Amino acid sequence: MQSCAQQTEKKTTNSKPDYSGVDYSAKSNIIKNPEKLTGDEKVIFYHPYFLKLSHEEAKSLEPLKIKEEFAKIGILTSNKERFQEAYLFFRSDNTAHKKSCENWIYFKDLAPKSKN
């Protein structure tokens, strides 16, 4: 017996996932209550430029762009300690929170249905 190889074409998609429906203001295991953030954390969390970024975009954002956006909200490198805390919050907590919120999109169909 002889067999022939199948002619199949692989279709690869290089499109990015659609995170337009993600509610980043929801709580996550990283930031428990986003509405209770205060000070620089609140300003960074709700800054329009940072708010529209997905976790991948936030993670790959150039440090100079972050510095530029921080300057727009009044966080300058002249106050080194404040800038470092803000940068750390953005790079760790904020980015991880976005990733956590984006991951929950895949599980929303498993939520119990309301009887009301």
C-alpha cells in the first residue's frame, strides 16, 4: 500500500487579541479595589494614555515614553523617590492588573447565570 501526503495549508494569524471589551476598573488579584487607589497610583491608573493600553503594550512601552507621560501628570524625575515608586507601580502592579483582567475575559462564560 502506498499513501500520499496530504496537501494542507496552515493559516497563521498574526492579529492581536481584541481587548476592547476588558473592564480594567474591575478588581483583580493584583489590585483589589481600583476605586480606592489614592495619590499617584490613582492618577497613573486612570491616566487616559495608560488606560487604553493592553498589558502587552504597557509591558513593552519605552521608558522614555513613560517618563514623558509621567511629566504630563506632574511626576518628574527631580523627585527621584516619587518617580521610582510611580514607575514601579506602573511596571508591576498596573501591568499585572491589566493582564489579570484580560485573562478573566476568557472565563466570563463560565460565570453562573443569574436567576433574576
